[in-house]
Amino acid sequence: MCEITIIGLGYRGYDSLTLSAAKAIEEARKIYLRTKKHEVVDYLIENKIDFDTYDYIYEKGESFDDVYNMIADDLIKKSLEQGKIVYCTPGNPMVSDKVSQLLLKKEAAGIIKLKLLGSVSIVDEVLRTTRRNSDNSLKIINSLDIGNHYIDINSDNIVTNIYDKIIATEIKLYLSEIYGDEYKIYFLSKNKDEISLTSAEIQIYELDRMSDLNHLSCILIPAIDISAKKVYNLHDLLTIMERLRSKDGCPWDMKQTHESLREYVLEEAYEVVEAIDNNDVDNLIEELGDLLLQVIFHSQIAKEEGTFTLWDVMSNLAKKLVTRHPHVFSNQTAHNAKEVKQIWDSIKEKEKNIQSYTKKLEEVPKSLSALIRSYKIQNKAAKVGFDWDSTDEVISKVKEELQELEEAIELKDKDSTSKELGDLFFSVVNLSRFCDINPEIALLGTIDKFIYRFKFIEDESKKMGKDMKEMSLSEMEKAWNTAKTHKNIKN
């Protein structure tokens, strides 16, 4: 079987090589470099060690993935021809070298045999240069792949390969959303006159202003100091909730159950909607946090009961988003929002094994408000053709139900009046659906309008020197009609 020796060249020159790496290079008939942009190349030239580089492939590939696959394929081909070859990559082959990752997969498949040799790693260099004795966990991220990784604010993070201003700007913007513009980080780089990396403490907003960006440039983002914490992550929320529910925690939080928190879930959801309606960004941030608290709270209770954890919640959601968006994550197509909704509903019905039209109606949650539930049920019934043909027919039905309600009221039959009132509500919801108006939103708007006009009447009573209860009905009606045309009152 062919064999490839992968050598990590470290992050300095020849002096960063381990003895075994240096020996393997010296004994090789020829070595293959991923790139000649490394100080070891000077040593190779001085000692007349034969080498080829794959820099030319970077011009051929349409993406970095193409480049790495082409390099890996060529190395396998050469190893089949020569038996044994040596491949050298900057840094550590097990850290951010995609070619080595591809070769490791080939080894697992039994296609090739690998031998791995390392040198001084980026971790050694960064911690030594910054004089940082990291008591925290440490994560290493390639700048080109940062969007696929979770930045842990409670650990140190090293971001490598910040080789130009474009990458630096992208990293700056990404980190600013998490830490803020002025969070202090370490910038590390190297120029031709220096033996090793040098570091400078900078603020995040300065990252793309650094002049000495090159293939060795990287940053170290220190973990956020717990004693002066201003930014928190999901782990922090879970830790706080666990503490609140512990025996030394909060008496109120400790006694809560899924059932006792039920009303708060609904309340917080409505407060989120209100913040959206008011276009109040600051309040929306707060209310979304309160809604997230309900998810964290219920997940902690379930964890204590041994039924599920937040990981189950997140995993289930992620799987659902992937499976119900085959037009994004698979080969299905959807040309508009309507087709997307059809795909979603179809997959949902298969997942829940809904095999009858009636079952689709029963699946609409009973916990929804009556307006929303009737609206959704009518929509589902309409999909199988059980619907009116025109708005005029719906209006006629509303009038019919109103007449039947009047008759029930005249008969002073409370039970019949209740049923006819429900029928009238249901027909009005149908009318709102035909007008493409959400009845819940329409009614909420009317409620707000009523409150605004009521307040106007109260203000008018104060101008008259009266308590509102002392106003006559005609005075109230006059103020109400004025409110309908007042420029500061919602119409």
C-alpha cells in the first residue's frame, strides 16, 4: 500500500521543526509543499532539497474546496506511482489543513497509509508570544470557516489565517456582534525581520486597520472575565437557571412546573407581538429574552425530571428545519412562498401520520385563541374545497347569523343565544379570511383604537372639570365622535 508522510512545518522556520520532522525532510528524495509561503522553504533551497509546491492549483480551483480536493487527489496519484512520498503543510496538519483531513478520510477507507509528524503548533506560538497562561478551554478556528463554528465567549479562541484586509474586515464584523467593537484581543503576525510571531493588544474595531497582515496573521480572543461580564451565551443562561432551581436558589423558581408556567408562555408570546406592532426594538429584545426564558425554564424542569433537555429541543428543531426545507437542503424546488408552505404542510402531515382531512382540523392546537383557531381550521377546510365561492356569499351568511342571533335574543333563550353568537363569530372570521385579513390582528387593532378613544373621552372630562362617571352619555358620545377625527387618535 502507498504511504504519505504528512509533516507539519510549524509556524516559524527550520528551528520550529521537531527532530523527526527535520530528519524526514532531509531523507526524502522529494517533498511536496502545499505552498511555498513558509520560512522552511529558505532552508530547503539552501540545502538543495528537491521540492514542488501546489501554489499553482490555487489559480485553477473555483473554490478552496476544489483546491484542496485537487491537491489530495494529486498526492494520492503520486504516492501510487512512487510508493512513498512526503507532503508538507504550514502549521500543524491536524489543525485547519483541509488536505490532511481529506487524506485521513482516504486512510480510513483503506486507500492509503499515512504517517503524521508535527512541529511547533500555532497554539504554542500564540500562548508563548502573548505570555497567556490559559486556564480556560481553548478553541482554534480557521478564519475561512468561522461562520460554521460557535464562538465560545467563556473560553479563549484563536482565529488563524487572517491574511488580508477583506478577511480581517469579515472577522471584525463577526466578532463585533458578539463582543462589541471595543473588546480587547491580541493580534499576532510576523514580518521578514522577525524570527517568530509578535503580538499587540488591540480592540476588535482595529483589526482590519493592521498593516502587517499575512498568511501567519492570527488573533487570540481572551475569554470574557466572569467578574466584569457584559455578554452572555446559552451556556450562561442554562447555568443561571440551574442555579435558580437548585436548593440554594429562588423559592419561586424552585416550585414552578410545566403547568404553572403555561400562562406565562402565552403572555410572553403576546408581549413579543405587541413589541413588533409598536416597532419598539428595545422592547422586542427584552420580550424575546423573556420568551426564550420560558424555553430555558421548561427545559431545566424536564432535565430534572429526566424527560428531555435543551439539547433535545434544539436538535429536534434543527432536524425539523432541515427536513421541512428540502428546497434548500435537498434537490426539491420551490418558486414562491405558497409552494414553500405546501411543502412544509405535506411533510408535516407525513411526520405526524395525518391520514384524514378531519384529523388536519383536529391538529390545530386548542390552546390558540378562538379567533386564530377558527381562522386556521377554516383555511384547512378550504383546501379540500369546503368553502364559499365569493365574498358576497360570506356576507350573506354573516347577515343570516346576525338575524338568527337577534331571534334568539328576542326569545331570551341564553343557550341558543350563546350558540348563535358563536356562529356569528365564526362567519365573521370566515369573512376576514376572504378579505385576507387576520381576525386576531384586526381585533387587536380595534381594541387599541377603543382604548385611545376612551382615553380621549377621559381627557375631555378633565378639561370640563368632571369625573368621567359624571359625564352624560351624550357628552361621552360627542367626545367619542371627536376622537374619531382627532389627528392624534388612531382611526
